Amino acid sequence: MVTVTALTALRRGKVGLHLDGSFVCALHPDMAAQLHPGDQLEEDRLQELQQSSQLLFAKNQALRLLSIRPYACQELYQKLSANWGEHAAAATVSRMLELGYLDDREFAGRYARELARKGRARDRILRELMAKGVDRELAEEVLEEEPQDLEAAAANVVLKKYRNSLQDEKGLRRIQNALARLGYPYEVIRTVLRNLREDEDYYDEA
């Protein structure tokens, strides 16, 4: 049994819990409101307050993050678990799914289209989706639903950013390296550069 000796205001709305004269942990205000200096706490009750606080903090963070941009389930889980532990993170992700705030298929489709607009090739998009926590099978399904014309996509990148480098050997190496970083296969890069060097309007005509 321990005694609550103080409840102090901390940053970001947290409340510091002091037991027997020593700081123990930060509580969510809703949990801290149930306590008063002089209260006696058993270990089970203390753990309950801490776990409930972590869950509330995790939910608040999840809602804040999701108000800024969409997240994949695993990506959100990793962020939350780093701050509030695996149990609170898992429970929060589950709740966000129930509320319809998380949808990995919708996230993957939206993110894949965004990356494609930025010039990424299919393989690079697949890697980036997986890095965000999207399951490989789901990521591949999403990419199959919107097939990418690799030559046309690569040509678009070249004409937007590197048109002035097409007739220069040093410029060509720069273009090759840039397209490789974006995930385009060597054969595609070679074909696109050959066609554009011969006729910059090649892909418009095609």
C-alpha cells in the first residue's frame, strides 16, 4: 500500500503522480481526477491507473496522427507502441479499425497513386508500401489493380526533370542513376533513353 502525496501538472496535459514523496509516473487527467493527496493505493489499482492512462494517451495520439494523414495499421501500431506499450497500441489500432479510421487497402491505394505521381516505379512503390507496414500480398493486389506503364512513367520523369540532359553523356548517367533510384529496371531505362534521344516526342506519339 502506498500513499498519494502529490498530483502535479506536467507538459501536454499530463498529471504527475507522486507516491510516498517520489514521482512515479504520468497519468491521463481522467485517471488523475480519481485521486487525491492522502489516498491509499494498492499495487493492482496503481497498475490499472497506469494502463488506462496509456490507453487514453495512445488513443489521443492516434486521433492526432490520423487527423494529419492516413496511416497503415502496422505503421500506426509501431508509433504508438514506442510511446505507450504494445497492449495500448494494439487496443488502440483495433478501436481505430472499428471506427473506420484505418483501412490498409484504401491507404495502400492512395499512397501508391501518390508515389506514382512522384515518378516511382512499381517495384519502388511496393517496397515503400511494405515499409509503411502494408502486407506484401495486399500491396501487390493494389498495384495489380492499377498497372503501370513503366516506359511511359520513366519518360515522363525524364521530360519533366532532365530534358536538357538527354544529349549529354554526363547528363545521361545522371538520368540513369535517378531512374534506377526510382525503381526502374535497367532495360526500361535503356529503352526510354534511346527512344527519347532519337525523338523527344516519341511517347506522346505512341
